Amino acid sequence: MSRYWFRQKTFGSGATPNTWQGWTLTIVICLCLFGVVLLGPAIRDNAVRALWMVLGIAVTVSVLIFIAYRKTEGCWRSDGGDD
């Protein structure tokens, strides 16, 4: 079993899911983002709603980036392909 859940992208920077664990994490993060956006309109106070949306999205995406970076084989780098 591979200890890396993601692999480097062929073009550009970042990573793409490579195992079922990587795909599961990606789907869970998408569901969490959907939940944050879905619960936003239930908050009546505009300031609290905005804070909920910004912090919810920022924390969720940060978790994905942190785990993906740690579980990617190699390093993230910008690669424009063969030039």
C-alpha cells in the first residue's frame, strides 16, 4: 500500500488524488464545503454569516492543502511541460 495519497500534476503546480484515500479526502472536503455554503443562509446576522462563510471555507481548504501537501510523493512545483 502506498503511503502517498496524491501525485504531482503533470502540468502546472499542485497534486491530484492517486489512491482511494486521496479521492475520499477530496470528496469529504467537497461535502464539508457544501455544508458550509448550505448552512450560511440559515444565519440571520449578515456579519456572522460572512464570518461563517469566510472562516468555514478557509479552514476547510487549508485542511485539504495541508494533508495533500504532506501526502504527495515528491514536492509541489510549477512545471510547464516540455519546452
